[in-house]
Amino acid sequence: MLDVIVVGGGPTGLMLACELRLHGVGVLLLERRAERGGESRGRGLHARSVEIMDQRGLLERFLAVSEKFQVGGLFGGVMAPWPESLDTAHPYGLATPQAVTERLLEERALELGVEIRRGCEVTGLGQDVEGVSVELVDGTRLRSRYAVGCDGGRSTVRKALGVGFPGEPATVETLIGDLELSADPAEVAAVVERVRRTELRFGVAPDVDGRPGVARVIVPAAGVAEDRATPPTLEEFKARLRAVAGTDFGAHAAHWLSRFGDATRQAERYRVGRVLLAGDAAHIHPPTGGQGLNLGVQDAFNLGWKLAAEVAGWAPEGLLDSYHAERHPVGARVLSNTRAQMTLLGSASGPTALRGLFTRLMEIEEVNRYVTGMITAVDIRYDFGGGGGGDVELVGRRLRDVRLAGDRRLYQLMHGGRGLLLDRTGGRLAVDGWADRVDHVDGAGAELDAPALLLRPDGHVAWTGDDQGDLEAALTRWWGAPAQGPAQGPAQGPARVR
């Protein structure tokens, strides 16, 4: 029997597969598509996702093929300077096409030993007390101990589980496509500048994803299609361009055409027994603010180590359920802020007036920092319900990359996906019984106002303080019972790093 089957090979599924393999979990990833897509979907990584890539040693790969950007606010068409004092050592996003993100994550997954099967469509799923049965379109049946649906908004896994997907239906629709245009680039730019004064759901990005002559075009649809799974035709797209912009720019040679609405829906539960949901399978929302891909990658980052602990047998009671408890509120907040952004993007007099007011508010540094922290997800704080030690404001938050003595960086020590005790007490604390799961790091030189911090594998602070008994309680809460005798297993690492 397999350990875990991941259904869906987009950024969420690939990130999850990588996280599981870091802990020695056997992973089979099933992807319906025979090849990676090349269309211009998710457009990049926000600051928190940049941190995640750094925490796993992947950032240099992304920097080599991406451009940094700093756009504060990025909320409902309201632009602002990047805010000062955002709590991150990576105060920028990366303009990385989704196809490139998928390629880099797939390369890493293969390096770690993930088995990827493309052209494998899942049609059904069932579970019992011992495992999960997954059925493929060709009749093949697979068995695993756990399964995770990362298979998008129309998730087969979610439907098979019977999990409710309540929310609000689409009220407007937008067409998007990668097209070749015969119009003069100067003319295109002039039309875009004119139309966007009143219609922010319109735009043309030339040479998209480094493809000369191919433009990403976005234009409001005439209404809401009954079946958004059916892409628009080129003629439908050109008709909407003429209606909205007065010209179709000589659009031809469509490389990709699609449509999206402003529906917001969220799965009622992210876990049913041995099956879990992540990414768009758990939540859908408009792409405003560029949060969708990032939200899914961050779901995977939260889930991976917890599911690996369950497979390995050391997970404390409730650890796997904490995935829903922590990530469901985060998803709900994204749904809420994208609804607000769609209102701001409206072209009627009310949204226009509201956008003017919001633009003035974004000139206030505290407002700009709040909105940017929300969109980039660096402000997330999980509710651990007490028991986190001294600094209650720090517990539940992720820790930025800090400098340590010896010209080391914190994130460099987190590449293996293990827990970490950042100890500034001079060695008065110990993690001896958990050395197979948690590293003990000399925190001298760190610019932190705490004697010691215990970090989960996802970088969130689980405990602060200097009392050994309190530390052991926190270790037991997140990493289960201490090992009996010498640490064993593939996750074993150095107990103390100086």
C-alpha cells in the first residue's frame, strides 16, 4: 500500500509532495494533464511564498528565472508604494509564471523521489479504516494510507467525499487569453490607458511570460456563462474587445482562451478521515490580488509536515486536524478580501467613489502595511489556544529570516523541514527526547527579544521562554511523545547546531 496519493499536479500538489518526501513519506502524484500547461495563469509569488521557498532551499532557483517587484496595496486596482517596516527579510514578490513555478517544483519533487504519473485522471475515491481507494478513468484502482485532493475548483476528490462547497455564485465574468495582436503596440497602449480610466477589468500585457508577440488580454464578458469550463471562442473574445475598447487589436492566433467569474466558495471541511483537501479544491475566489496560487502553496506548507507525522506514527492527537483549524480561517479571509476587491473594481459611480476614498486611505502607512501584509500573507497568525510561553504576541506567527552568529541565516537551517529550537540561553535548554524531529540551534546573535523560540517546520513560533518543563510540554504538544532510546529514522538530524 502506498503512503500518500496526491491528486493534482499544480503548484499545491507539487509543493505538498515535496514536503512529504522531506520526511521520507512515499508519494504518488496523479495529474490529469499529459503535459504541463504553458498558459499565463498564476503570475507570481508573494512575500510569504518567497519566504517558504527560502526555507526549503529553493529561492535561488526562483530568483534565477524571476523578476522582483514591490507593489504595496495591490488591492482592487489601488496601487501604492511598498510599505515601510513590513515584517519580512524578503520585502518583495517574484514575477514568476505559473508554468515556471510548476517546472521548478516538479524538478525538486523528482529530485526527492516523488513518483509523478501524468495523463492519469481520477474518477472516484473511497476510504475505510485502513486506507483510501482511488479509481482512475481506465479502471485502475490504487490503495494508499492517505490521499489529498489538490485537483482544483471542480475537484473530483471533494465531490467524492460529499463535502459541501457553499459560497456565493458568480455575478460577473471576465475573459482572459494569450493572443497574438496585429495592431501597433503604441495604439494598443493608448487604448488600454483610455479604457482603464473607467474599466479596471480590462488590460493587455505584451510579450507575456517572455513570449515575443504574445499578449495576455483581459476583458469583461457580456454575462455569466452557464458552463465556465467551456472556453470562449476567438470570435466571442474579439466581439467583447470591440464592445469594450472599440477595437479587437487585430487579435488572432489564440494560444489559450479561458473565462473566470467572481464566485467565492469554500469547502466546509478540509479533512474527512484519511482524505484531505488543499488549494482550489478547498477554496475558490476571484484572482484579484494574485492570492490563489500562493494560498494553495501555503496550504501545502502547513499540511505537509503534519501528514508526514501521521504517516510516521509520531503525530500527537489533533495535529492533523489542526490543518483545517489553521487554514480554513485563512482561506475565509482571502474569500472576503477578494469580494471587497471585486466591488472596488466596479465601473459604476458607487465603486468609483469608494475606490477614490480607498486610494486616499492607502496613503496612510499603517493602512498600506495592513493591506500589504494581508495580501502577501506575512501577517498570518494561527490561534494556538494558549500554552505558547512568554511572548504571546509572537506565538502563532511565522518568524522572519533573522541573522545568527557566524554569518548564518535562520532560513538556511530549515531546509530539511524539521522543528527548530532557537536557543539564546547559553545551552540551558535541551530537546534530547525529540532530537529525531527537532534541531537545537545556538541562537546567539539573533535580533530577537526572547530567550528561546521553538519553531514548527513551517516556521511558525510554537513556544517562547526559558523553562525546560514548559519547553517539553510544547514539544509534546507538537511533536508527540519523546523517543525512547537513540533517535532513528530518515528524519534523524543533528540534535544541536552551533
